[in-house]
Amino acid sequence: MRLKIAVLAGDGIGPEVTREATNILRAVAELGGHDFTFVEGLIGGIAITETGSPLPKATLDAALDSDAVLLGAVGDNKFNSLTPDKRPEAGLLQIRQALGGFANLRPSTAYKALSASSPLRPEVTENVDILFVRELLGGLYFGAPRSWNKETNEAINTMRYTRDEVVRVARIAFELASKRRKKVTSVDKANVLEVSQLWRATVTEVAKDYPDVTLEHQLVDSMAMHIMNIPRNFDVVLTENLFGDILSDEAGVITGSLGMLPSATIGGAVNLFEPVHGSAPDIAGTGKANPLGAILTAAMILRHSANLEQDARAVEQAVHKVLDEGYRTADIARGGESITTQEMGKRVHQAL
Ligand code: ATP
Ligand code: MG
């Protein structure tokens, strides 16, 4: 298997956690006889410092020429005086837009060894493994009209979807579910919103092409409760943009630490992979960053851009193993003994 990965480490803890993730990918390549190449690019604050732009053309070209983009984190307070379109975060928005992915994947996995880090009881979170599929290019975030009229004190946003936009993201959810536990839970607010009625009708129609996958519909308000009460009931959860934003953060509680959460954005020109956490400037350079979110993000590259399911699982199992063995970075140590970013990366490598 050949794979060209653009590595955009970015700012803060981005380079620290990305280094551990690429080390694991190198190990996977060696163990599996794959040919992975890595092309580095600047993005965010570091890119502004070195080139004046948060997303230099060379970075964008490298990303578009790759099979997958691995992004660390973007953000640096020292650029706070710049206008939003010139700040480090603009680099992230621009690359997301350029790659055009419309399906944002966020797993929410319970780790037995970390159950004490979650406010939920262990018997509630045991074996939980949810995959959120959030539509990313439609809904309230993008719908027109949108405005804030300061004279009339009226503001407007529009939740808009077309049938085609729902079909394409629903297909991704069903494809993924058919390789998992074969259940899709579609979340909407069809008792109130017409846009949700279109969503529900369309998802129901797409489901007919996947007879081995069970489809259920949930209203977003009751879903918010179910995620806390009965998270084990869910496999793939398909939602529109805003509902997915909220519910996937809520479900992060099941895992227990921001430093443990991976994500992928697929469906566009090139898939984009990034840990959920940001640049965490408070701990940058201290060796305290948890690299497991980035390492689990690397596993998602293997699964979603290289079709290397076994290798992806091996990385995920290695993460479970080091946690079961008791290794912790500071964010998940609960005041107990902790190891550094690099040591954690090495432990995962050994477990692999
Ligand atoms: P950004 O603006 O880049 O999103 P932020 O400060 O808003 O940054 P995060 O960087 O996502 O938010 O993280 C919030 C806090 O969570 C951090 O300040 C840090 O203390 C902690 N944190 C985030 N990621 C990690 C990690 N990988 N390992 C350990 N702690 C983390
Ligand atoms: Mg943040």
C-alpha cells in the first residue's frame, strides 16, 4: 500500500503530538510492508511567522497532491490583534474549505482504564463505541439569508438542506455502519422543522439501499439525554451540522479527555484528519500533551484513506493496551503518576 500524507503540524502542541502520530504511521508501514511518504507543510501561526500567510500556497498544493492530510493544531495568541481573516485559525478554515469534505467523523469510545476520568458510571459507558457522522457544509452555519440588522435588532440564520446534500452524507453513514455494528441513528427535529422532515424522508429513502443496516430516528432533544443514559445503544449517529457539533462534544464526555479524541473529514478532494483538541498553548513545550488523540487520528487515516482496517485496529488496540497497563499523560492521570508525550508515543509503538 502506497500513501502520501501531508503533515501540517501547526502551532502549540500540534508539532509535539503530530510527531508521535507520524512515528506510529512509520511503524505501521514497516510492520505491514507499506510505503508511506510524509510531506511537511506550514499552517497557522508558524506559517504566518515564516511566510506571512496562515495557509501558504505551497501547503495547499502539497495537501491537494496528497492522499491524506494530517493536521496538528492551529492557534497562537500573539496574533490576536490581526483581523480574523489573517489569524492562524484562518489557515484551518481555508484548508477545510479547499479540501471540501462534507462528512465529519468523530468517534466516541469508552476506555475501561479511563472510566474514572468520565463523570458517567462505568456500567453506563462500558464498551461504548459511537461514530458520529456530522454533515459539515450545510445547515445553519451556511444557509442564506443570514444577517444581523443593528437598526431593527433582528438577526437571522437559516437551516437549509437540499436532498442531494442529505443523500451524500447519509450514504457515508450507511457505508460505515455496514462495516461496523450495522445500525444508523439519524438525529433531527422533525416534529418542528421542515428541514428535518426533508432530512428524515431522505435518510429513510437512502436506507433502502442498505437492507442489512437498521435505521432508527431520534429527535435531537431526547438524543441528548440518550447519549448520557444509554450510549451503548448507538453505533453510527448521523446528524446535520449544528446538532452534530453539539452532540459530538457532549459524547466526548464518554471518553473523558479532550486529548483522546480523533476526527476525520471525508468526502472532499482529500480527506483531512485532525485531533479534536486545539493548540493548548498552556502546556505547549512542556511534554505534557497527550498524543493519543493524534495517534487515534492516524488510525483513522489507515481506515478511511488507506482501507487498512486491520492496521487501524492494531493501532487502536495498542492504545487500549498502554492505558490498561496504566500509562497516563497528565490530562488523564487524575493527579497520579504521568509520563511525557514522547514516552506515551513510545509505549504505543511497543504495544503495536
Ligand atoms: P484552540 O484555540 O487552539 O482551540 P483552546 O485553548 O481553545 O485552543 P484546546 O487547545 O483544545 O483549546 O484545549 C483546551 C485545554 O485542554 C488546553 O488548554 C489543555 O490544557 C487541555 N488539552 C487540550 N488538548 C490536550 C492534549 N492533547 N493533552 C493534554 N491536555 C490537552
Ligand atoms: Mg478551542
